[in-house]
Amino acid sequence: MTSSSSNIVQNCLNETSVVSAPVSTNMIIGSPTVPIKNGLTPNVPLDGFQQVENKKKKKIIHKLATSAIKKKRTHYQANIISNPVAPSPVSSTPAAVAAKPLLHKAVQQVEGIQDVQGIQQVQNTQELQDTQQVSDDPQVKGALPSSHSQQISITNESTRYAQTRYPFPPFIIKFNGGKVTPNQIKEGLTDYCNKKYQMEINILNCRLSNRNSNNEYDFLLFLKDASSFSFLLDKNHWPSTFSNENYTFPSSPSIPPQLSLLIKNVDLRLDFNEFCQEIQTHYPQVKNVIRLKNKFNNDIKLVKLELTSSTVREELLITRKITVGYIVYDIDEYLAPANILICSKCMGLGHFMKQCTQVKSTCRTCGECADDLKLHTCSKIEKCIHCGQNHKSNSLKCQVVKSFRSELTRKLLSPNNRSTSSTTNTLNNISNSNFKYLSSDFPPMPMPQFVPTNPNYTMLTKLDDLLGKITEVNNHLSNLELKYNNFEQFMIEKKESDLLIKENLNLLSNQSVEFKKDLVHHSLLIERYENLFMKLIVPMFEDLFGLIASKNQDKKGNILDPDLKLKLERYLIQMKKAKEGENRNGGVLMLIKEDISISRVPCKLPNVCVVDIKGEEDFRLIGVYAPDSKTWSWDDLSHFLSKKCIIYGDFNVDIMQDGKKAEILLQWADEQFLSQVLPNSPTSLRSDRVIDYALVRGLNLDIQVYNGNTTSDHLPILSVIPLKVLQQKLGKNTHWKVFSLFSEYTFSFWEENWNLSSIDITYNDYIRFLYLLSARCTTFFYLDKYRPALPVELRSFLSYIRALSFKQLRTKCSIIKKEVCFLKKIAKKELNLFFSSQLDNLLHLRNSPSSSSNSFWYRSKRFLKPSSSSLHAFIDSSGQIVKESDLMCNVAADYYEDFFKASNIIRPHPYTDSPPIEYDNNNEVIPEVTLDELINTVLAKKKKKSLDAHGISNFMFTFLDLNYWSLLLKLYNYS
């Protein structure tokens, strides 16, 4: 398949003239493409950050700008509107991710499409949609000025400000005295790290932050790349002093997005503390694990990782996968929001204070203008000058500010961002055509400096590395010793708890025996008192109430006391119900085999359950419990009936004895073309009535009563439904590693309970334990959900086609669309060739002892169906043809009676005339089998997966703990 994959790539090169960013060879299907270049600025280092341009060059360009640009800038400041909010990414893509492109050829790229990372667009699409909903709110629109809903303009200053701010948070260095300069800090830190750790620190800037009254002052140290920042996060990598002055760190800098990652599709139901602990166990460089929330403050399936090592982050980005708790998750970069340029004078957006044309200054709290803000008396009532809401004018929660950030993000992610900047530079050069470049006007570049090498330096470095590794080994051994001690303590506590549990189990077993005795005794008492009440007290009260009712009449038969009569009648009804034992509570439960396809039909009727059984011909199964107090009628079941259906249940209606109730049920059954299927004996134990049966439509059914023991007042009914059900095909996988660990864990139990006095019981219990343990370690899955794996080359090619199709959907480019269609045809052809080659391979290996033959015959047997033919006649022993059915039955009976008759075989001794054999070692003791002999014999057996009658296979012995053979050896020698 390697040659075919290379042909695919060659065809792509021959047919393609416009192709997007290359795809890494380690990509899988569904993963986004990772471009080599960053999508924000043209000259971005491997860390993904924009360098600050020279301020002198900016001043020259500013002086050469025309007055038209000034007017345009004024127009930009006056037209700022609201649009959806989206954070701007500041991304850091490792160079190793895209180090091996799929197409090894320089391909012309489409103008205006390059320099946009696919991953950034995918992540920001969700945020853009969320903020679109915020800005589309009518209340927000009503709060914005009318001019804001027409157009928006993002100035070059705001774009440059978002791209050139320091990408990493600064380190705050606090000094209590002395006079330390920024250059001393930079030089001292770089020299110290270079000499001691051979690490080159790239410092972007170092400046004084503030100075307190008690001679305390702070410095802010900004770093240039992720490796320098992550290296200095460890306080042990810093020098002890700067210029003989001690210092402290008031706070630790936060982890920037360049050292953060996102884990996708993390289940909300898992234990997040265990999830964090397992990540930090496998990756100690992870400092924080944070689950992100949406705008409604609800947890989502994205988890943010904050790391302290750039190399670990780059390794994770290369694989794009992370394994936590035996589950593989996709990971991606974490993107940070863009910084917004807000004028500190007029609170306007998109320009600096030096470029502001407003004369007066604007208060950020109340929004009023004043000549001098120091003399301004603020009302302390917050009012935004952009939207008029009750917040400060430079607040980031302002809808106008959010809209400006949204448009700024779109511009930063726009494919025309680079082309626009290059066009602007070209226009500036044309407008300043008087400028001429002369090399003599600029000083020559300095010569590179080389650090002198020391011959002892290499040896010292190796010794330092060796000492560091020895220290790591010592730490590791101490950790192992601590874990071993903890494990020993755990085993001691476990043995004590096992003894306690064993004692409690013995106590519970003794109590259960006593409870059973008490239960039998109480059941006898209950039955005795029930007979006493039913046969003596209740009839006596009935006669007594009848006598009192007869005395409650005068000579003419008129009632003397009506209240007494009503009470007596109520008492008689209640005693009759208690005597008959009326049951108004019940329900329906259906138990269906797991591999049978079913679907539940919604039904709101109480005590009614409806299920559709999927087969070659579907039918409906309805379970009903219909007491006399039911709140629904039989007509309510009509719309649940189908062409083929069966209604099982307790109808509480005897068709032969209950006159009116039976007529209502039979009339409804006749209207719905239902036929009753009755058992041949009563089903109620309290009366000789048949109230449990079935109603059938479109099927033949046999039914009978189960006469075994039951705890219910009804006898169960049994029936067979003649239907072929479509069973879902299942595959299984046994986790033998878990089997081995658990068998090793339970060895102490079996060693203690191994009893040679009762060999049969011990052996049966042990093999039953092995079978149940293997069954517990086996998982089942549906075979329809699995397909054969594709080669790496095909998966990478399909991933590239998918990424290219996503790009075509974004850019609406017709050339890329044609290219995608052409590559899809190639991929389809290659997939067909791969599957056909797999089929040929299986056919060649179908009779070989490999796993491919098992796969072939397992798939083939699903298409082998049993066939039958009708029998028309027999040929008897005389050669005559018998066609009559009764004679054919007699011929078949005679034949099989002779066929299965036990044969009388006489086996005479072959040496009846020879003298008996006498062995020399007749009195010698047979030597016992050693443990090594037994283990070697077992390991020499062929590892078959076929099971015996007890569920034991030879393959299982491979993962059984070897200590068990010492127990089985005793059993073997004893037998």
C-alpha cells in the first residue's frame, strides 16, 4: 500500500496547481490541518508572537504620510459600531507539527487564502456565534447610537497594538534597596542561565514599574519566547542576587495561552478530581487543570491545561492526543482574546492619545468632558460614552467594545490581512518616491561573536548531568520505598478487615438461620389466626349482625334505627371483601433477551406496557393488568393494536363464568378481530376461574399453565410464539490482564480454603470461580459498529481531502472545489482496491492456522442458512416405494428402533491361554509429580480457546497465576 499511496500523492501533484497548507503525516481522519505559518502576522517566530517594530521607522513613515491619511484616521474615530464579539487568538504552533508535509513539492498558493490557521477558525467560530446572539439582542441595539449600526472601521494602530503587545505576562522583581538598573537585571540573568544551565534566555524588555516611599521598587521583566518563560517559572533557575542586591517575587505570573492546551469532549459525568489527579500523575509539568464554562456559567466539555514546560506542550501538540483513564482525548491549542486600543484622553477606540484630535479630556466614569481631569469633579455615576449604559467608558463589558473586538478579531483572522498591509506599504513607497536607498548611509553589521570554549567545560557538564541523574534515581527509589511501605500497611489493614468481614458474615449466617426459624413460626401463627378469623370470628359476626338487623324492625317491618342499618351493611361489605381477598394493586413487567431488537411504544394507560418485537415480520406484544377498579376501558387499547399482536395479562374476567363482564370483553375482541387463547386449567388460586390468558391477532399460539411452586395467588402461563427474531450479532473481548491480576489477588483466599479432605467440592468451587471470573472480565459489543482499520497512508490522504473540503466551504473557491472532487474519486478508487486486496488475502489464508482464517469463517457463517426439503416417500428393505403417510411412519419407526438398539459386543481376552504377567516393580511406590514437570506440561499444551463443559480453556492457563499450580499439584498427587 505504500507504493499506491505514493501514486496518490504523485497524481495530486500533477493535477493540482492551487493547494492549501500541507498536512502532517501523523494526522488522522477528522483532524484539522496545521499550517506551518502563523495566521496573524507575516514574520512570526516559531513561538507564534509578533515582534515590536522599530519606533524610528514608524516616525519616518508617519512624517511621510499624506494629509489624506489624517482625514481617514479622523473618519475611523467617528465611526465605531457594534458587531458580534469574538476573542482574537494569540497562538503558538510548534514547528514540529508541520515539519513533514504530505505534498513534497513547492505548490503555488491561492492569494488571500494562506496564513490562516484552520484550528483557530474552528475554535473562534463557536465564540463568534455566541457573541452574535449578544449583539442581536434588541435591548442592546436600542442602547447603541444609530450611526453604530451602519459601518465600522478598524485602524492600523488597533491591529498593530493587538499584535505587538507583550505576549507573556511579566515577572515582577521587587528590590528593597540599592540602585539596580534594567540592563544589570537582563545581563545578570542571561549570563547566569547561560553559564550554569547552558540555557539562552531571550528577554523582550525590562523596565521599572513603580517606586515606593520606603526605597522599594519593582521591575517588570518581559520574555520573548515560551521556552524562556517556562524555564524561569522555576524559581531555582534564578540567581540569588542582582548586583549584590537581594530581591523577592511579590507574585507568580499567570500561565499564558502559549503554554496552555485544550482537551476536547471531556464527559461532564466523570469524577473531575480523579481526572485532574491522573493527568498530573502522568504529566507533572501540568500546573492547573480547569474546566471551562459557557456564557451561562455552565460547565462544558472543554478542559484547559496550564503547563510549565514548552517541550511537553509541543510533544502533545505533535501527537494531538492525550490518554487519561484509558480514554484517548483530542487536544488543541488554547487561543487568547485580543487587546483593544482605547485612547486614555477621549476614551475612543482605535487610536493612541498622541493621535487624538479632541481638545478636552473625557472622564472614564461619568463621561463628561473637562479641560483638566485633575480639576474635574466627577459625579461618580457611571455612564459609558459609547452605549450610554451604567458602566465605565473603557469597560470591556461594553457592547460597543465587544463589537470592536469582534471586528478586530475578524480582521486579524482575515486572509486579506497580510495582503492589505503589503498594499499599504506599497502605496506609501509610491507616494514617497523621492526617497533613495544608499548603503553608505547605514553602518555595517557587527561581526558575530564566538564564545571561547574550555576543554574542561565539556567534562564538567557531563559530571553535572550525571549527578542530576543520580539525584533523580535516588528520589525515585525513595518514592518506591514509601509506596512499598504504604502498600504493606494497606495489606495488613486489608487482612484485618477481611477477618472482620468473615466474622460478620458468620454472624449474619447464624442470624439468618434464626430468622428463618422465626419466619416459619410466624407464618404458622399467621395462618392459624387467619383461619380463626375467616372460619370462626367473621361468620360469627355475620350472624350477629344479621340478628341485630332483624331486631331493628317493628312488627310492620319498618326500620327503627336507619343509622344502625347503614353501619351494619357497611360492616358486612367490608367483611365480605376481606374474606374474598380483593386485590387492587398490580403492574406489568416485561423481560426481553438483550440481543433481541425491540422498541418501546409510549402508552399512558396505567398497568399497560406495549413493545414492538423486530424480526422477519414485526409483531406487537402488549402486557395488561386489568383489575375491577381500572380507570380505562377496553376501547382505549384499540389504537395500540397492529396486524400481528398478542395481549397477555391478568384480565380479571372469566369468559365462561362472568356473564356481563365477559360479554363486554368478547364484544370488543370480536370488533378488533382478536381470538382468545385459554389454558386448560384454572389460573387463580383463590377461585376456580381462568382469568390469565392471551388475545391474539394474526398469529398461532399454544398456551399452558405452569403447575410448579409459586408465591403468587396466580399460576403463571407459558406460551411459545412462532416467529423468527432478528438477533443483533455480538462480539466479545476478554481482558486477560484483569483476569491475571485478580487471580493473583485471590490466591491467599484459595490457599487458606484449599481442603484435600473434600476434593470434589474444592475442585468444583475452584473451576466455577475461574469460569465466573473469565465471564466477568469479558465485554460484549455489537459487530455492526466496527469496521476494518485503514492503513496510515489512506487515513492521512482522507484527512487531507476533508481539510481541503472545509477550506473550500470557507473560501467558496471553484478551483479548490474541482480539486476536492478529483481527490475524492482517487480516494474512492484506492479504498475499493484496498478492500478487494483484503478479500483476496482472506481467501488465500482461509485454511491457514492464522487469525485471518478465523475472521473469514466467522463472517462467512452469517451467510450460510440451513435448508430443508419435503419428504414424499420411503424405500423399504424389500425395495418397494412406500408413499402412504401412516406406512411411512411405521417404516421410519422400525428403522430408527434398530439403529439405536444397544449392541451386545463380546470381547474375549486375547491371551486366555498365556500365563498372567508379573511385573518386577509391582510393589514400588509411584513417584509424585514435581511442580516444574506440571508447569512445563501445561505450558506445552496448545493454547486453544475452545471451552469444555465447565467453561475452562487451555488459553486461560496462560494468564493464571503460577502459584495456583502448587495447589493443583497437591490435588493431582493426592488423586
